Amino acid sequence: MRVSIFGTGYVGLVTGTCLAEVGHDVVCVDVDAGKIERLRQGVIPIYEPGLEPMVKANHAAGRLEFTTDGAHAVAHGEVVFIAVGTPPDEDGSADLQYVLEVARTIGEHMERPAIVVDKSTVPVGTAGRVSEAISSVLAGRGVDIAFDVVSNPEFLKEGAAVEDCMRPDRIVLGVDSAAAADKLKRLYAPFNRNHDRFVIMDVRSAELTKYAANAMLATKISFMNEISNIAERMGADVEMVRKGIGSDPRIGWHFIYPGAGYGGSCLPKDVQALARTAQQHGHQPLLLHAVEAVNERQKGHLHALIQRHYGDGGIAGKTFAVWGLAFKPDTDDMREASSRRLLAQLWESGARVRAYDPEATEEARRVFGEREDLVFCGSANEALDGADALVVVTEWKQFRSADLAQLRAQLADAVVFDGRNIYRPEDAEDAGLAYYGIGRGRSV
Ligand code: UGA
């Protein structure tokens, strides 16, 4: 099938590449000429496991084309995806200018019936607005061409995006016509293995499904962070509590890890946007506000633990090794990362930082700029050189196997602040380290 995809961000690039991988003929289009040129040369703008070889192979095979030419992309696609960004407006609602701009481009160049697919995360009702934008441009041109607008939200996770795209747990299609549903079912057939993964519904329900999924995930995390704060004060260990509740299948093991707060480009933005939409429609989203408030507070929790250890004014002049800057492992993404809050608070308290992240250093340089109280290190060990304490912010696998005795030997103050509970308090204490985890009251 001939497919065009507007937007070569995470969602657009991964979707386009995976569709090409299963044999479709894909054109990816972006307004960023530099990015398109680099993609043609096999330079991938993001770090995502498995993506680079797949882009290169499909590009070389002629199934994956990169262009800045919107007219060419519209002419090519029987199915045209909109996968451009929807950054938050000042008031937290999603900014639809890029989505609607693509809709107008589609209207300008459409010559035959097509299916337009909203893949970007967009508020309920956006498919209607995309449809109106296309129709009004078509009317201006004096032509009447039939088209469908489908909502097909994306559920891929950064760091596992290729895998999620090739093996989705569900494929949600919000459609107005049986013909559009059939066409998209054919497009996605190669991914629909083992059992039927299609969930077909009306357009608005599909749009809301996306927000409901991310808001539920954020709620689970904030809930566990709330429990971790209670555990900390009560001399309980939230890790035991987690094990104690996860075995109940109604609760489940996933997404109940307490930590330094959720970040990334999706959860924070989508909870905020859903709350905003609810308010605009006359509903006070009390739970969503609480989910956000708990997360805001949690992002400051590591610093609060550090302050508890060092006492008032005790942080000034100290040097902290910080392991992990990305908002989660296996990505170089720093958007809304908890490390940003921590570093700002450490600097505010007069501390210095020696930071190491396996993938996000370049991005972090861009975010933090050059400063004399920040040194980027080439390895986890190097970050420990001359450090007084260690803070783990992102749970990259390589940090899990750290030699605690060596940490004890290298850290002048022999203290570890474990923002993702990757070490066992008893192991750290046996090694002679003072240990602070999240919600681990017995060690505080
Ligand atoms: C999230 C959703 O998980 C995807 O299903 C969705 O498709 C995507 O947003 C999107 O809307 O595009 P992502 O932002 O890649 O994916 O990251 P997550 O894996 O959800 O992690 C988000 C944050 O939650 C991270 O900062 C992570 O450290 C934190 N987290 C996650 C916890 O603190 N505890 C947990 O138990 C799980």
C-alpha cells in the first residue's frame, strides 16, 4: 500500500519505518530540511534501539523515502498519516497549529480519495477540525473529493518503540466508515498476529482512549509515589508493599514503580491536556490535578532526601555524582526529565555536579549549556572521581550492577541516593554506605 507520513518525530519515523519493513511503500515528509537530508544519509535524529538499521535497510530497498515535498507526499499516499507534534499551549491544552497546517497541505494537493489518519495525540474533536480544514481548502479549489479522517492513536514507548510498533498489544481505530476500517485493517494486517488486536470504535472514543491510557499510567505512578511517601514516614519499605500488591491481577505488576517522578514528552503533557479539555467542557478533573501535583512534588523528593542527610546549608560546596539524565533508560530524551529539577536544586543549594548518562550527554549539554558547576563524564566511574555522594536518577541497566564496595571507597561522604530503588538497602549498608531510596522508611 502507498503510505505517506507527515512528521518524522518519534511516532512518524518509527511508524513509517515499521510500515516499510512489512512491505508498504512509504514516504516520510518533514519541514525540517536538515533532518530529511540527514535521514537520507542514514543519520537518525533520536536514539532508539533497533531503529537505525531498519531505517537504512528500508531506505536502501527503496521502500522508505524522505522528502520535504508535501505535494509529492500527498500525491503518493492512499493513506496519509498526520504525526506532527502537538506541543502544549501556555494554558496546557494541545497546540494544533501543526496538525491543521498539514490538513491544509493535504487539501491543497489531494487529487483522489484518500484516508487521512490522525496519529498525533490530539484532543477529542480534532478529527472533526482536520476534516473541516481539508474540506474548506478543497472547496476553495472548487473540487469535491471524498476522504475519511481516522483516529489511530499511538501507544509506543520510547526505548521500545520499534518493538511496540511491530508487536502492538492493540490497534485502536476510530472510524466513521466501514471502508476506512477495512483499508486500515489491511494496512496493519502484518502487525495483527496471534490474535485479533483491532479495537474499532467511533472517532471521538479513539481520541479519548489515548488520553485515558496515558492518564491511567500517570495515575498508577503518582499513586505509588504517594504510598512511598507514606511508607517513608512510617518505617515501611514501599518495595515490599509493591510486591505485596502487584500479585493481585486487578492491580498488576506494571507501572507501580515509585521513583523520582514521571517525565518524558507524553505523560506530563497528556495529563495536563486532558485536565484542560475536561475543564473546557465544564468538568473539574480532581483526580488528574492530584496526579500532577503528586508528580511535581515527587520531582523534588531526591533533593529533599539529600537535604535531610546533609542538614541546612550542608549541601553547599559538595560534589554530587549523578547517574542518569534521560527521563528513562534507553533513550536520550531529556524532556520533563526529573534530573532537570534535581540539578537545578543542587546548583541552587551551592553544589557541583559530575554527570554521566550513556546516551543523553549531548542532549544534556544542549539543555544545561556550559557551566562551571557541571562536568559531563565519559563513564559512570569517572563521575565518581572526587564526588562526595552519588545520586541515581535514571535506572540504566549498567548502574544496577555497580560495585558497592567501590562506591564506598570512592565517595568521600559514603552516601547513595537511589532515586529508582535499584539497590537493596541492606547491600548498601553492608558495604558501609549510607543509603536513601524512595519510600524505604527502614533505611531513613
Ligand atoms: C508513554 C506511554 O507509556 C506509552 O504507552 C505512550 O504511547 C507514550 O507515552 C506516548 O504517548 O507516546 P513514554 O513517554 O515513552 O511512553 O514513557 P513511559 O515508559 O511511559 O515512562 C514515563 C515516565 O514514567 C518515565 O519518567 C518513567 O521513569 C516513569 N515511570 C514509569 C515510573 O516512575 N514508574 C513506573 O512504574 C513506570
